[in-house]
Amino acid sequence: MAQKPSIPKGTRDFNAIDIAKRQYITNTIRTHFSNFGFQPIETPSFENSSTLMGKYGEEGDRLIFKILNSGDFLSKVKDQALLEDSMRLTPSISEKALRYDLTVPFARYVVQHQHDLNFPFKRYQIQPVWRADRPQKGRYREFHQCDADVVGSKSLWQEVEFVQLYDAVFTSLGLQGTTIKINNRKILSGIAELIGQSDKLIDFTVALDKLDKIGKDKVVEEMLAKGITTDAVVKLNPIFDLKGNIEEKLHAMKGILDSSSIGLEGVKELEFVIEQSNALGLQDTLLDFDVTLARGLNYYTGAIFEVSAPQGVKLGSIGGGGRYDDLTGIFGLKNMSGVGISFGLDRIYLVLEALDLFPKDLVENKSLLFLNFGEHEVGFAMKLIKDLRQQHIAAEIYPDKHKIGKQFTFANKNDYKFVALLGDKEIENQSVVIKNMISGEQEEVAQNRLKDYISNKI
């Protein structure tokens, strides 16, 4: 019995229309990446496990797809090891893993190629990543990220630039009302310090980052489960209840963090980014301060960004990023500050689809299909087709001598703009009959005028 075909959960097939829409998004993003001075690079789809593991926190590490060693991967494993915890066994049977994001591989790239790079170094990368997550709408196991990073500069003007970059891309895509949420990990460190839980900063931020997904009660429940005290959770109420415009919320945070030097440093950095962004102006996006924004990745140290879709589209973030002061340090290159952002191609696609914002003419009608009247006629048609292709005009032959009605049906279903009829009469007259499949009009055209005729009609 034949096996029923299927694909793994969290992955997708794409047809021509899907690909055209995805290319529309990536081409828009790529254009603005270039305008802002970023250079393209690419890294392998899989890395050494040691490169990835331990860089994303406990939750992130669990979502990394491991690749089994080639051949008999159990041959070098002692019998006792098979009875141990799977996390201990994994390094023995898996030395490589699919990349979880593009940032850690980029940090590895910078360290490995540091002598060939000029700092500050600005790069962009548009490639797929993989996460062993639970698939749901807008969350896949294989998806594309579109990243831009700059390393070798501590200037806060880089953060301002990224706000401008987000605004430029989402304005070009027509996404009015997209919100760029911003926070600073130093503010979160200050809050943890004030409530006496600095030693649980990671547990605190990972739980807080889920506020918009699971709500306050569940966040509190998770914090208590992680050992954060009830008194500390009570002290967080002013944070949970922070309201007002961006300036009012920042002013309130100054009061809350008045005894935390690191917290006030984070507020000061945010004030600069917000003031300069407002001075430059934003086109179609909004900028907001969200003190609960934590982005659970361990490597962020300063500003953090997250972008939410316009109101009316219920979907997770469509972009995010932040500053990392020493990510390259894990690979031996110290004091190399960086900052970067990412665009979530797949979620942006869903938002544009939901709001009907894709251009209507993304998939152009195929230009010209010659019908098949037999071997003799096809021989003449192929000479014309070759000439048209050399002139950068799409043309092809229907491969089989089927009934003409069936060939016309094929042309209609595949959106050919023109059909060419070349029979004995046309060969003798050195002409071609061209039928416009949209208007239905039909015209006899001299073969030596065919290129100009089609070019003027396209």
C-alpha cells in the first residue's frame, strides 16, 4: 500500500503565489537594509552544538533541533550512559544542531572572521531558522528571520537607527499603526534589585515576558513556582499597573527606580532613544514603552524591542531585538557590543494577508504560449521562442499535440496572457496569430514584428 504523503508539523509547502508574496516582503526589507548601510552575509543552516547550547536560556535550549551523528551514533556510547538522563546522553550522540536564530551564528561569524571585518560592522541576513516549538497560528518549527545587526559600537544612535528602520519597512508595507515597543534590560535588573530578587533575574524576566500571552495571574503563578517570594510579587503591582503615554510611564519609572543606579541608567538610555526618535519623526508606526517587555533571551543587556501588529490582528510579535554587550565574548572576543533587530517574515505575511495589503499584481500573467499543431509546426515555433527568450520575453511551447481546446484550457488555467497559433498557413505567410487571453482579441502578426508586438502589449 502506498504511503500517504505528509510533511512534519510546523512546516509548510509554498506555491507560486505564496512565494511571490514572500518575495515582496523580503525584497522590501532587503531594500531598506541596503539603504541603511547593512551588508548581506549567510551562515550554515546547522552549527556545532557547542555554538548554540547555553546561549538562549533553559527554555530556548529545549527548543533546539539536534542532529544525530552520522552512522552508528550509539556505537561509542557506554551501556550505562543509555540509562542516564537524556540531556547527558545528547552530547555523545549529537554534535551539531539546526540554528535557533541568526544572532548567535552571527556572533560566531564575527569572532571567526574578525580580522577581515571593519568595525563597526553592519550585516543583514535573511535565512530560515528552526525551533522545536508547539506549532500554532503564526508559530512554526521552520520559519524565516530577516535580521540586521551592528557590532563594534556602543552608541545609542544605533538604537535610534533601528527604530527608523522598523518605521521605514512597515511604512513601505502599508502597515499603519504597527507599534514598536521598547524597554531596557537595565530597568528590569533595577526592578529585580528593588524587590530583592537579583539572583532570580532570569526567572523573573522569563515569566514577565509572558504577561501579554498568559495574563498577570499566570505570570504571578510562574514567578512563585520559580521561588520568587510573595512579598516580591506584591511589590511588582505598580509595574503591572503602569499606565499613561510614553513620557508619563518613563517618569513614573524614575520614581519607582530612584534608589537603583542600574535601573535609572536604563531609563536614561531609553529617554535618549525615544527623544531622538520623536525628533526625527515616525511615518506610520507608533513607539511605546512597555516595562513588562523582557524578551527571554539571556544575551540582551540594554535596549530591547518588540513589534506588534496593528490593532485588529491578533498575532504574536512580528519583530524584535535588542542590545547585547558581550555576546561575542562567549567565543573569546571581549568588549564587542552589538545591537540588532529581526523581522518575522512569516508573521508579517499573515498580517498583510489578514489586512488585504498585498499588491494585486504580484503574480504576473505568463506572457506567451505557442500551441502545438505537430512536430513540423513545433520546429518553426521553437526558433521563434528561442529568439523571444534571448530578448527577455517569456515564451514556451505546449509540449504535446493534444486537442486545441484542451491546450486553450491549459493556457487559461495557467494565466497565460497570450496564446500563439502557428500552423501551415502562418508558416507560409511568415506570421503568427496572437490571441489575447484577457480581452479575447485575435490578431495576425508578422514574425519579424513579434518581439515588438508582445513588448508593447505586456
